[in-house]
Amino acid sequence: PSNKKTWRTLCRPTVLPSSVISDMTPSQNELLKYRRCNEQRKMLHQLLFDRALKAYCMTMEEKYRRDPVPPIPELPSTVRKHFFNILTENYLFMKKCVLRRPVAPIQQQWLTSILSSVPQSLMEGKDRELLVEKLLGEIIKDYEKSMRRFMVRTVLIKPDVKGLEKEEEAPLPSLPLGLDFSKPWHNSFIQAKKKILSNLCILHPTMKILLDIGYAAFSTFHVVDFSSFRLKGPIDCESLKTDVSLSCSKAEEKILNTWHQKVIGLFIQKEALNGVKSDQVDSFYNCVATLMSNQLKELLRRTVEAFVKLFDPEDRNCLPLFKMELTLDENKMEFYPNFQDLEEAVLFVVNRIGQTLQNTQTVHSWLMGDTTTLDTELPNDVTVWATSTLKKCIRDNSEAPKEYFEKYVERYGWLVDGTAQARIERFEAEEHSFDEYT
């Protein structure tokens, strides 16, 4: 019949209208013919598959008629594979179509509500405005991604066929039913903050005044002034000890007459203990003592560091100069003072600084007429570091004098150790000619 689908009726010859052919180049004509041939080949394969499937179904139907209890037929592997491929392609095509569908945009009031939860201080400034815009862009992107994923999961059902294992969609977020969005921590935070303010004495306004007094007194002050130490020229060890001891005594007297008196005057006032409960007075004064101790320890530590810095091997412009004499004593040549005495004199400076301000009275003991003093002992790690550093510097800087001394002894030591005197006496005891005596 004329309406029967055949290869000739389905696949017409590749003939283009004359109007189209006249406007195309030879390369375009070849491309169109190639595309048309591919379409015809696909149609042919589909037609053959349909006929094969129809013939197979007719054969199975005839077999069922002969067999009263026919077994469940199994499609051939080629047919089954082609069938699964069609399912996979259809699912992927449908999924692509669903993903391309427009989604409802996120409402502006939602974004406004999100931004209202952010403190205004975190949104000020040009850089922070750019950051907010970037975060809003991420929110919009995540929203659209979630909506498209929701449409795929609600519209399509993924077939259980091979090749779609990686097409798993993440589970949809569950609704926040029964969740508690209250802030139980807020009340406990407020309570803890109040407790800290009432018990942590360092937050008391008087402590800030005490810090300001200490900063004004000690920020640019050292127990010993080492800025002009080298300008004094070579100094002997005993003079060094004397000068350092005198400077420490003067600094201690100055601190007790200025800083300590200002601190005492601060706590004599009634306003100093405003807000302090009667059962917290001892804790309050313990905090005051600790703060004063830390300020004095910091002063001593900075002074020791300034002294050690004079011996920096990379900057010899500030290196102290010491007087050392080469002496002859009882037929022996040596340096005075020797290097051991020099090391003891240098380390004496660290120890003397550490002994300063050790009898500073606490505010509470001064008010109560007691004799309790502050803990102003120089930290042990600072003492160990300074001692080891200075010993190494002295050892490194004494290598050249020691080498010079050894060469001097090697060259002239025989003149003072009795060797020259023995040679003279032996020469005089012997008989020599006039020329030899000459």
C-alpha cells in the first residue's frame, strides 16, 4: 500500500532546493549531505530495530499459543542493551531539560532578612561591602542549585540501569521540624560576664589608672643608663661595679619617691575601692600587688636586655671597653685583671640589677602598717639567658687578647722567667776572649 513506511518513503534523496544550493559553497553542500546521511542511517537502524522487535514479539506470541505455560521470555542481550541505552539517554535528556528550566528567583526580602542578622559594624568599609556582595552571590547560587536539584528529584525517577550510578542526587534537606532555634547560651553568657566583672579585679577602673602610672614612669626608664656606656672610654672592673651599684641605688630611691608614692596616693582615696565588696578587699589588693610586681619585673628585664645588647657581636659600636694591663709579677707575665675577673665583673651587673627593688612594700601592707614586700625577683629564665649570652660574648672577644698574650710570652718570656739570668751567669763563669766578651 502507498501509506506503508519503507526505506524509500522514509529516506528521501538528499536534494536541496535550487534557491538554497545557489547560496551555498561546495563545502557547505558536502556538510549538509554528510549530516543528512547520518540522520538517514539513524532512521534505518531504528526501523530495523522496530522490525526485529516486532518479529520477535510475533514469534513469542506464536510460541505462547502452543505452550499453555510458557516460561518468562528473556530479551536478547543486544536488544536489552539497546533498550537500556534508550532509557539512559532519555533520562539524561529529560534531566538536562529539567535543569534548564527557569527557577523562581530568591526573594529580595529573604536577602534583606539575612543581612539584618549581621552587625552593622561588620558591614562598614569598602572592602567589607565587596565581601557582603560576594557572600550574597554565593547564597543566590546555592539557592538556585538547591531548587534545580529539587525539581530533578520531584519530576524524574532515575531508572535502575547501568551507566547512571554517578547520577545520584544528594538528599533533599529535611524541614527543620522540632528544632530549637533559641539561644540558651545567651543568658549563661550574660551571667558569666557579670560574674567576671564582679570577681575579676583587674577590670576595676582603678587598675587602669595604676597601669597608666606605671607606663608613664617606666616606658623609657632603665635602672642603669647604658646609652653612653662606651663614651666613657676604657673602664676598669672595679669602677664598673661601683658605677652600676650607685646607679641601681639612685634608681631605686627615685622609683620609691615617685612611682611608689603616686600609687600609694591613688589607693588612699576612697574612690579607689568603689564597687569592691568587703569580702573581696583582700583579692583586690592581691591583684594590685601582682600588677605592681609585673611592672617592676618588666623594668628589670628590660634593663638586663639593654645591657646584654651592648655585647651584640653584629654591632660592635656599643661594645664596652675595659682596661687590662700586662704585668710582670715574680718572674711571671700575665693580664690584670685576668679574664676570670673580667667575666665576674660583667656578670656582677646582671646580679646587681636583679637585686634592685627587692624591698618594695605592697600597698596593703603600707596601709596596714605591715612589712610585706612585692615579689620583684628577676625571672630565672632571664637570668640564665643573660648569663649564658654574656659568657659567650666575653669568651669570643677575649680570643684575640689571649692570642696576643701567648705570642708575647713566647717571644719575651725568657727574659723574665730566669732563662736569660741563667745564661748570663753561665757566660760569666766561663773563660772567653775579649771579642766574645765584647
